[in-house]
Amino acid sequence: MRTNNQWLLAAVLAVLLIAATWYCVSVWQATPMPLYGNIILAGAAIMILVSGCGLIALMFYSRRKGYDEPARSNRTTHE
């Protein structure tokens, strides 16, 4: 039963991927973008890539330095 559901899910996701790809290509070819639009799009893509890589690097740095560990205290609780 589980494998049938997995195949059905995979088929639905594949159909959605194909539909989204078809829509993107049809919109992309509808009207040409001027040169300044391509330059802005490339700059935005580069900035997103750099900021994403920077955030991942900060995540690894934080993990190695121990900043992600839970807070601990040596004090005893007073009841």
C-alpha cells in the first residue's frame, strides 16, 4: 500500500513539475526582456547566491564554535 501511494505522489509531483516548466518557458518566450533587465536579473541572482552561501557559512561557523548548544548553568535551583 505504501509503495502505491509513493508512486502516486511521485506522479503528481512530476505532472506539477512539467506544468510549471511549461508555464515558465511560455512566459519567458512571450516578450523579450531588454538588456538592462537581463543585467538586473543576473545581479539579483548573484546577490541571492552570495547571501545564501554567506548564511550557510555562518551556520557552520556558529555550529563549530558551540553557539548552537543549549544554555547550561552550574547553579543549583532554590526551591
